[in-house]
Amino acid sequence: MKNYDLHTHTIYSDGELTPKQLVEKAKKMNLKYLAITDHNNIEGSKIACSLNDDDITIIPAVEMEGEYDNGKLHILGYNIDLNNENINYTFNLMRKQRKNRIIAIIQELAQNNFVFPEYEINNILYKIGDIGKLQIAKLLVKYEYAENVKDAFDYILNDDHIKLPEKNYTLSKENIIEVIKEAGGIPVLAHYKTLNLNGDDLKLFIEELISLGLMGIETEHSCFDQEKYKIAKQIASEYHLLETGGSDFHGKNIKNNIRLADWYHEKTNENVCSMITFLEKNQKIKKI
């Protein structure tokens, strides 16, 4: 096991643990570096950094989701200024837009005789962290409109059954990289596997991201096997990108097959990734 994990989630997105609980867990495992990369949210990172714990270095970070037709585009931002006005405004606006979409979906469901108590709706709208259709799907199951979450999505929460409002809170790849860099951060492509691109198509897309300011790639991830790891390492070497590694830890009750700081490892003597080496060398790790 390496002594770092630069891809984790807390209750401020879709994780199970509070920021403090996650930091304590990392310390018990003797991790020296930790990044909380909640989705489009830096509140968990703010709390972790404010703990000022000398036993572990918290790298302020985030994971942003981008518009992408072929699969899923996620870009990590490391060493960001958590007090940056623009990044805070961006995430507050995205949450407000997401909340408005949830309200519109619930209203559409009500017109189709899927109704919920007001307190259940408020629990979604005012919950800590990420909100989305998943919370509505769980309500559909709870009130026996669907047998399980999958059925809720397959037979109710899609355009074939109800009129879903358009998303207006997803950013383009250009926007994401710009927001991260404006906050003084380092943009990194997360788990390239979810792009559903291979060979030359993958390289062309990465070249496009580099032209926009991409500086790194996640070479270690819990969804990578040896082949995926080697492809990521080759890309990092070919394009001189910084490398990061992370489990994408959410908690045992959410993703029970993913453990903190656990992913495919090559047998090397190096215990840190080049991102950490770069930040330490340049004394760029920020504290809130």
C-alpha cells in the first residue's frame, strides 16, 4: 500500500464519512498525504485543511464533471485556493441550478401521480453535499413506486416516461480547466477509462485537454488493472504529465469493494507520485 490517496469522497458529495472521519481513517492507516476530491464541492476539503494536523498533509482538491457524449469526463483539481472567489461562486451556482432541477423533476413526478411528503423533499433539497436524481430514485423505492433504484431509473426517471428538464449545471472541459487554473490549481484527468476511448482517439482527446491546460493524469486508480495502469503511465511519460494516484474511496456502505489507498500497484521503490513530489519540491501545498 502506498502512503497517499489523492482521490476520495466525503458526505459533501457522495461519500459516507465526514472530512474529519476520513482524515482520522487515513492517519490510522499511516497515510502521509490525502486529497478530498468531492464532486463540484470544496467544503469537505476546507474542513480537512482547517484541522491543521501535522501528522498528515491535506492537499486541497476537487473533482469536476464535464459535458461529454461518449462516456464520463471527470477532471481533478489539485492544490487549489479554497478561498478563490470564482471557484466558490461556480460551485454555489451549480448547486442552486441542481436544486432547481430537482424541484422541477419532483413537480413533474407529482403530475404523474408520484407524490412524496414535503419533509422528504426538503431532506433532499437541504442535505449536505451532492444532490441529484439518485435521492429521488431512493424515494421512489421507499414509497413503493419502484422495486429498486435501477427500476426507478429504468422505468420512471428518464425521458421515455416523464419530461426531464435539461441540465444547465454541467460545465464544458474548457470551463473546468479554466476554473481550476484560475484558482491556482493543477488540472488532472481522472480515471481515463470512463471516457470510453482507446488508442489514437484517446491520445487525440488528451492532446486537446493539454492544449487547454491539462497538467496531469491519474495513473493509479481502483478501476485500473495492470493494462490500464500501463496505458496511463505511457501517456504520462509521452506527454510529460504529472501523475496522481487514488482509490476513489466512498465508504464501505457505498462502494464496499473500494478501500482507502488500495489499487493496482507496480512493484517499485517509490512511495509517492510525481504530483506530490512536484508540490513538495516547489513548496506549493497550500493551507487554508
